[in-house]
Amino acid sequence: MDKFGKSQPVKRVEDMRFLTGAGRYVEDITPKGALRSYVFRSPVAHAEITELDVSAARTAPGVHVVLTAEDLVAGGVTLGMKATLVKNRDGTMGAAPERPLLANGRVRFVGEAIAVVVAETLQQARDAAELIGFDYSDLPVHVDLAVGGTAIHAEAPDNLAYDWGMGDETATAAAFDAAAHTVALTVSDNRIIVNSMEPRGCYAEWDGTRLHLAFGGQGVWGLKQNLIDLLGLEAENVRVTNPDVGGGFGMKGMPYPEYFVVAHAARVLGRTVGWMSDRSEAMLSDNAGRDLVSLGELAFDENHRITGYRVNTVSNLGAYNSNFAQLIQSQLFSRVLTGVYDIQSIWLHVEGVYTNTTQVDAYRGAGRPEAIYLLERMMDRAARDLGVDPWELRRINFIRPDQFPYDTKVGETYDVGEFQRVLDRAAQNADRAGFAARRAASEKAGKLRGQGLCYYIESILGSPSEDVHVTFEEDGSAVIYVGTQSNGQGHETVFAQFLSDQTGIPADSIRVVQGDSDLIPNGGGTGGSRSVTVQTNATLVVVADIITKMTAFLADEMGVPASEIGFDDDRFRAEGSNLTPTILDVAAMAREAGRDDLLSHKATAQLPARSFPNGAHIAEVEVDPETGQVVVDRYTVVDDFGNLINPMLAEGQVHGGVVQGIGQALSEQVVYDEAGQLLSASFMDYAMPRAKDVPMIGFATEVVPSTANALGMKGCGEAGTVGSMAAMANAMQDALWDRDIRQVDMPFTPQRVWDMLQNGRIAAE
């Protein structure tokens, strides 16, 4: 196929490379002869360091250097990592305790980096780490998701990181006072470990003047600035690259201590230094996701319309502020707090707390899945308490099409939406009418069946601005340099496909370059479902520039005024001229004419507003009451993603997101004991979803083009996760309701479900 059709389901071109072992991940490209690093980590959750003796390790075979916090400071490295803070309700800023690259006098969670050993081989580095003399004085451990306990940081005496609020507390209280009905529900959102297929890793090179750091991440520019700031380097002396990345999911979107220590080690030694996390190390040190508990309350009038929504949330940050952590469960949590409903007043209060556990930060959805999970659990419970069908309660409260653009009570402006239309399609595709018969068949077989609905909405996040650069090469090909970064989403396919759609250049003649701060000076990276929408918006601008400049050049070549030359997405044409050159033809003509200015085109473009993907998820589960085993029997999704470039890639993104949500719902849960020891630190103890846990996922789209960008797109990367958790939980609540079980919380492991059933039986007696 020479040219992709617009919105055509094209298979990913990069998959052949990945499936045949030709991927270029961090370990694949680490230069031969690189030194290897091993991180010596804390075995306890909270303690004063009374001894750290690395002298024996420094003289061990093969060791080149052992670095501690003291060594970093002596080497001119700024020890404390930066983090985003939010403003407290009283106008002060959230707590800002130092998060050291290596533990400085105290350790605050199991797995905290204390020292880094660099040796000829990884085994030598491991062996040397065994020689480190480490002693400590235990301190009280705080792992409860609550304010209070022994202070982990002096800057947060009650372990309160921030106290954040949004909305009109007075108006919301008045709505509850006047309400005909109120509903309250406490909802917990279990902590998960991201477990990307490729763990975190990096290598660093130093040539005497210039640093190059390659790492598996979601963009290069944030880490480049952090390296400049912490290592005291000039911008022109820092290059950061991302090779192929085996999954990110938000977890790889922020800096980690190991990258800076490895970079400093390379600078000290003048040698290439590499580090790769193993799986248990990743479980101990990667930023976790979710981990919050919320009390939600809804107020209704006599017609079952929502008049007030009040939320009080406690969110776990772990031991330190990670990069975006304070922002995630406050401002980003709030952005879709009101969902797709016409809610008249809201009040959100979030307390972020420190605990002696690994940091918690962005995970697929970054605050939005948590907000939708809470709201849609609330809607389902409200329907039961009010004696209303849960689908009908949602219809009553949907924002109507004639209300758009709609300003939410949390400060967002939804541009378009036809939620009733999407829900009707979902009911049809899920065969809602046949559910009663399926439930009866399950009951006949001794099983419990439930159906759960979630109507979600999310917003694209991150910078609305993006850069693009297109060049035309001597071999007749084109290169597009993009500011986003694939972690497995298929960017090489979709960005080549889109440029081909707009220019007529054959897709197999387009090479996509990403993840190199030398080649692409600026970019927003990937996260928050932003990549395709912001990158293609910039591509439209650069294509317009290419066409304008090439049209002016062709005026002389074709012998007609530039105003009479048109471009039809494939060729330039003008009446009276036999020339009908393609863009590649014009590039060749420009090269021959010495017009190098026509061979390189750059643009920066900014979206005028965010877009809001939305849709309906319907899950059906069957529960064996004898064993507590849960089977996800059916799963249906109908999404409104606006216009799509490649429907196949969008469906794949949804499938992956749904599976992540099912995993959290059925099996995934991080468990710490009272001493702060991680009990779920391997795949023997932390259950990931498997193929047998997931049915065929029905997927369809109802297109309501966004008005917030020229292409009418809405983004899709995180939508599957945003909708799936509540759909699963609501299905479980439906299955167990008639057994007098009024509270269900993820994960729905067989043991937990069996316990719920036994407790329900006892309550009924």
C-alpha cells in the first residue's frame, strides 16, 4: 500500500521489529563495555542511619566507584529532587520536604536508594554491595492512610502533605440541606504496581564536556532540565534520548534518583555506566498508582436530579512528593469530578498524606480514573437507594446536547457531547435486553450474575503545545521529528499515516524520529492521552507551511501565478500546466535549484482548548458463591473519541486500558505490613491479569467531533482504564446485592468475594 486512506485501520509498522526481537530497548543499545550499577536499598521502612561504611565495597574486585549522598554533595550535585506543589486551603503551599537522590541520614521506605555501586559487571557490583556496612536505629512506622502518626518529615508534623479544596462549600451544604434525597458511600481505590513490561533503566556517557543519558521514559525534555539543574550542567552539554520503550503508563513520565546518580558516575569515571532495574526492585521503587479513599455524597431533588456533590478524600503520597503526586489527586482528580452530569454544586476536599511506603504518582489516567470510579460507584448506589434504574438515573442527569459548550462546576468547558446517543448504542451492543435471561440461566446453574455500567468522561492533559519538524532527504524520503514519545502506542505508524494522509507522501517513505533532545529541541512527551491530538495539530500547521512555500516556488516552474496552483492532498495542479508534481517531486526540484530552505520545515502549534473523550462501559460478571471465583463473561465499550486517524490502534488502546482496569478490579493490590514491608513484591504475591481473565471486548465508536481542534479529535489512550474500574465494581455490586451485600471494594479476589458472601449470609440471619 503506497498511501494510507484517511481513518483507515492500518497495522502497526513497528510490530515486526518488536515481534522478531529487533527492538532497541535500553539494554539492547547500552554500549559494549559499559560499567554496571547496583543500587543498595533500605531494608527497613523508617530509621535513622547510624552507620554507612562503604570502604570495603570500594576495594572489592571490579568496583570503580561507590556513591553515597555525601559523595554526591561533594561532587557538586544538588541532592534534592523537585516536585510540583499545590496550594492549601489556607493559601499556603503544600509541604516540600527534601527528596534526596540517595538517603541522607534517614531512610523513609523499604527500597529507598542508599548507595550505588558501579563495577565492571553487575555481579561484581552486587557482591560489593554485600560488603556495605549499614546500621540503623528504628523509628515508628506510619503506613495508615490517615493524617497523624509519627512525623516522617519535619515539614509535615501530622504527615499532612497538603490540604486542598475546590468548589463552593457553602452552596453545596445548602443543596444538601434542601435535598429531597441524599446518598453517601465510602469508596476505596486500591494501590497498584504499574509493572511495565520493560522495567526502568538507563545508561550515561560522558565525553569530558557533554553528557548523554538514554533511558526508558515518556519524553526527554523534563529529564534534560532536571539533569541541568541537579548536575549543574549547561543546556548545550546535555543530550537525553529515549530508545524503544516497553510500556510507560504514566510511571515512566517522571524522574527517578537512579538516572542522576548514574549520570554523575559516568561524569566522575569518564566511562559509560548502565543500570537496569530487576522486577522485584521495580516493585519496591517504581512509583505506584491510585491508593486513596473517598467519602462521596450526592444530593437529589424530588425529580432525582443532582443538586450537590460533596467529596472528602484522603490520598497516599508515599514517603516523598514524587514529581506530579500532589497535583494528581487534587487538581487532576477534580477535572472530571462531575462526570457527564449537570451537577449544580460541588465541594471537593483532599488531604494528601505521607506514609512509609514507596511514592505514589501518575498511573494510566492520572486522577481521572479515580474521579470517575468514585462518581460512577456513587451513581449506581444512588439508583439502588432511590429505587431508580441506574441507566435511567444517568439519563435524567446527563448534560443535554443543547447545553454545550458546558461550563462545569470545576472550571472545565466541555465543547460537545451526545451522551444519550452513546448510551443507547451501548445498550444495544451489550444486549441489555437479554440480560434478564442470562441472569436466570446463571441462577439455574447456581451462579450469581451482575451487570455494571460506567459512563466516563476524561480530558487530555499535559501541554497543549507541540513541536514538529519535517525534512526531505536526498534519497527521496521524508523525516518527521515529533515531540511526543511512544511507549508502545504505535506512534511510528500513526504519525507517518497522518503525514501521508495530508501530503500524499507514501507512508513507507516517511521515517518518524522521536525521543532525542538534540534533534528535537522542545516537546511535551507522552501522557494524559495528548500525543496524537497535539502532535497532529502541529503537523497540520507544518504541512500548510510546506504547501505555501512550495506553491510559491512552483509558480515559476509551472509558469502560472501562485494563486492558481492548488494542492489536492496528493499533487500540485494548475490549469494551463502539464506539471503535476508531488511534494517529493517538488523537494527534488528544490534541491536541484539550491533551495535548501524548502527541504526543512518547522512549526509549533497550540491547541486552543482541551477535548473530552467519553463513553459507556458495560461489564457482566458471573460469581460462583461456593468459591468466590469471578468470571468476566461479557464486556462492551462504546466510545466517543471524535474523529479517528487509525481505528485499529484506538481499539487496541482501549483493549489494553480495559484489561488494566479488570486487573485492578479482580486481582491487583499492593500490600504492606505494619512494619512497612512490601508483602506483594513478586508475581507470586502480586497477581496480574491473564488472558483467561478477559473476555472478547466488544468495541464501537459513536463519533461526535470535537470543536476544540481542527481535526475533531478527542484522544483515547487512557479511556479504557477510566471506564473499566467502575463498570467492574458496579457489576459485582449488582451480582451480590440480593445476598444482602451493600459494600463491595476492589480487588474482587476469590477469598475476598467469599468472605463478603459469608458476611452477607451472617447479616441476613
